[in-house]
Amino acid sequence: MADRVLFHRRTHPNLTLGVVALSEAQASAIEAELERRAAAGFDPELLTGDRLTGVLLKNLEHVQGAERHIIVLRLCYAR
């Protein structure tokens, strides 16, 4: 999922992105990986931005009402 977010930011910088995970654990894991990559210099501004233009990362229970140009739904649930 982190690869997809970075791809989107490189290829569509003018479109906002939302990532919706099915659980809080998945959302936290994705956020941790994005933070790791931002700190490693892949995209230092990855998680910055205001609440309307930054990358949206939420679990399914908390996404209602959020709007972005592109929404990616993370469907993986179990092994």
C-alpha cells in the first residue's frame, strides 16, 4: 500500500488520495510504513498537508464524509 501511495504522489501530484483500511490495525500498519518511508527520504512531505489536501488514511469505521479525488480500499483481512 505504501508503494501505491508513493506511486500516486509521483504520477498524480494534483489529485488528492485517500486510503481506507478495513481495520484500525491495518490503518496503523500502513501509517507506520508511510512514516518510515517519509523519514527515510522517499517523500519527506508524504504525511504533511492540511486535512483537505493531505493523504487521507482512515479505517472503515471513520471514513464517512471524507472526500478525495482517488480512494484506495485496502481489502486484505487475514492470511
